[in-house]
Amino acid sequence: MPLISVTDLDVRFGADDEIVHAVRGVSFDVAEGETFGLVGESGSGKSTVLRAMSGLNADWTGSIEIGGTRLGRVRGKPFYKRVQMVFQDPYGSLHPRHTVDRILSEPCQIHGMSDIDTRVSDVLVAVGLGPTFRFRYPHQLSGGQRQRVAIARALILEPEILLLDEPTSALDVSVQAEILNLLQRLKQERGLTFVLVSHDLSVIAHMCDRLAVMNAGRIVEELTVAQLRAAEPAEAYTRQLLRASLGYDRSAAADMESFD
Amino acid sequence: MSGATGAKDGALLTVEDLSVRFHTRTGIVDAVRNISFSVGREKVGIVGESGSGKTMTGRSVLRLIRPPGEITAKRMEFDGHDLLTLTEKQMRDIRGDRVSMVMQDPKYSLNPVMTIGEQIAEAYRVHTGASFRDAKVRAAEMLAAVKIRDPERVLSLYPHEVSGGMGQRIMIAMMLIPDPDLMIADEPTSALDVTVQMQVLAIIDDLVTQRGMGLMFISHDLNLVASFCDRVIIMYAGQIVETCKANELDQAQHPYTRGLLNSLPRLDRKPGPLPVLERQESWKTEPGVDAYFK
């Protein structure tokens, strides 16, 4: 049985004649211990799928199951203990007036956990920051360090599932490599399941086992990373995305089509 | 094309020993340190990570560094004009008309209280003295050229009503209208989807190959620069650490460049831990290299 099962997910924003149908009938399964990628261009609905899964957007229809339990619109503490999220922008996702210590302690307090002090220092070591960072404010950290804190905050509740929304797109490539390595190591150590949203096919290929390509709210195609690496996508949209990801090519630019 | 014929070596822009310094409360920050390069009628990529000084290099060519920032150079010459000694008024004739700059963030570079159409038309009228009606027509043509659907509608929108990617294309359209000799593009396509990026780059590419425009392409994306540009300048800590032909970037020698290339996840490489860049203090103290157009 898959750990995560999303069936016929639909998300609409707005009302009446200004309705935006952001996600249209999206279905996919993610097995335990797998990394599943959602890739697409801006406006394809990939982040909206993740936000509906995380409970940040309560306005959806369809079914989202985790471990066989169907999720409601409003999620309780047991859900957040199992599923945590890391956001794209580490500058925006950390409270500017809270120290790292407070950022990491707060989820523990909410969930009534014991040994908060040990948990905070352990998780800082796990994300490669160490105790010297514990009483700093976010503005005293670099972008990569902030993203490590955001990952630590997601991990401190010891969840099974991490939802990752473009976790490295705001970072330099050398820092991106460090964060991707960190995520891979944590996944192995803790047996995590990842759902990774990215616009970058090479990041998806590096991290994932399987991926779904999204365009205009729909899943265009689901494929394994081996198929992606072998450049064997079935759909024209995916082939174009792949070609554009390989770098600039004047003749390819002339062939670009629009798929919406 | 006006002005002198340029330097003997065919370079449009020649910069020698450029430094940019900021005097701050905590001391002097050397954003750019003694760099020398030139740009011909070609596509030159300037790559580096955040804080390497690539944006400051681009801005200092147009003297767009405000106090407490300070530019010093032995020589900074564009097509026979000494950019170091021109008055502000003379600089205004160069900016936009002869040398244009596409800024990184359209949100801060477009005027929030003017419609897109008024802004593009204004730029065109200032540079050509055309009528408002002609300027509007030209503006719509340029928007269509940067692959904006329904340009007439977009002309009547305000900057907050367009997406980041569209804003970036509007900036590019605006900069292309005066037909510049040199374009400084600071991460012009980083906010765009890969397919749109490809189409926008094709427009810039055609201007370089067909009209002989020079291009300084500032980017953090090594793959893109390697495939798009003719020549690459790699910056680290305010210096040029290496320069090479773009198609030979994969054979780069400097450990910093190698480290950056290796840290990229690739579609054609088996996954496994990515090599992490180990920075060495000596990269900052070793003298940089020159990157002249030959």
C-alpha cells in the first residue's frame, strides 16, 4: 500500500467568472521511503498540490490519503507530527525576531514534547550547524544556513514525510549541492519519504525515484528517473522541457511550442 | 552608429584595473578588485556566486554605483568615449541609447505608477523623438517580439499586474527599443521558465549575430552561459579568477570553476553525493587574470 495516495485532486481559486482552476484531477501514489518529484513551469500547479497536501490550503476536492487514512480539510496535531514542509525561501520562512533556539523549540512545545533542550541541540548537529548557531537570529545566517534551520525545524518533530517546495532554488549552486547532500543523508538515516517540487529537471533527476510532469494544472506524464535520464519521455511537453533544460540551443528555441 | 570607431583591437568596451569600494561603518568592502576585461561585438558571460562582484562590475560600466560606493579604474572606454571623465549629462546620452542595462528584478526597476505602455513608449520617445502614437505601435511590436501574448492588453497594465517573468520580458523589450550597441544584462532570464528563457535568449542572440551588438551577460547559471555565450569570465571575491571560451568551460582549470561545475546536479550523471566546493583562502589573495577580447 502506498504511504501517500492523492486521487482526483482539484483546486480552484476565486469565484464565479474569475475562477482559476489551478489543479485539475491530479492523482499519484508515493511509496514509503521513496522520493517523488513534481516538476513543471511556473503556474503549472505543482506548489498548489503540495500546499493542499500540507494543509496550508483547505479549499480542495478529491482525496488525499496518508498511510491509508483519508485526510480532512483541517488537520490536527497528529498529522503535523507525521508530515512537515520546507519552503522555497529561507529568508521568508523563518521568523526574523526569533532566535534559532526559539524557532526550533516552538514546534516541540506545541506538541508537548519532553527533552526539548536535547532535541534542539541534536537536530542542529544533524543538519550540520552545531551549537554555536543556536542563539543566532536568521539575519545573522547565510542563505544556506537558514535553509538548514528550516530543515531542522521540519525534522524536530521526527516526521515520516517531508514536503519540499523548491528547497534550493534560492541558493547558489555550491550551497545547493550541500543542501541536496544533507537531504539525501537525512533521508537515509531516518527513512523519510520526500515529495519534492522543483522547476529544475536536473535537481529532480538527482533526488527522485519517480516524477510527474505538470502543465496547466494537470499531470502530463509520470515517469521514472531512468526514463528521464535516457531522454525517453512519451509526451511532447516533457521532451521540450528536457531539451530546454540542457542549455541554450538556437535551433531548439525556434521549435518551442506553447502547450496550454 | 555614431561615435569613434572604437579601440584598435575591435573592442567596444575596454576596462582596465576597475575597483569598486564601499566605505561602511565596519570598514572598507572591496566589491570588485582590479579587474581588466573588454567586450567586443560578442556575448561575454560573467559568472560567479552571490557576492562575487559580477553585478557591481556591470553597474560600474554605466557609473550606476551610488555613494558610499566608489569606482576607480585606470581606463574605462566605450566606443571612444572615456566613461571616467564624461559629465553626468553626457553619461545620460550613453545610458539607454548606446549602452542599455536589463536589471535583475523587474519589480524594482519598473515605475509602479506608470502603465507598461507609457513606460516603454517614454523610453522610445526620449531616444528617438517619435510621436506618442508611433511609440505605442513600436512598444506593442517589441512586446510581441519578446513573446508576450496579447501585447495590447499588457500595454495598459501596471507593473504590479504582471508576473515576474512577464516583467522581465517587458524590461528586455524596453532595453531593446533604442537599438543599443552594448547591452548589459544582469540575470535577465533567471526568473523565467526554461522554455521562455530559451526564446528570450534567441532574441538577444539574434541582435548580437545579426546587428553586431555587444553583450555582457551576468549570470550564476554555468550551464546556460556555457551554451549561450562566446566567452566566459569567472569571478570570485571581486576578482576574475579565470576566463575561457564558453564551449571550453568544461575544461576549466581553476579549482573554483571546477568546484562550481562539479557541484551541479546533472541529467547525464549517476546520482550520489555531490562534490562540495571547498573554498581556499589563497583564491582571494592570488592575483586575478585579464579577460581582454582578442
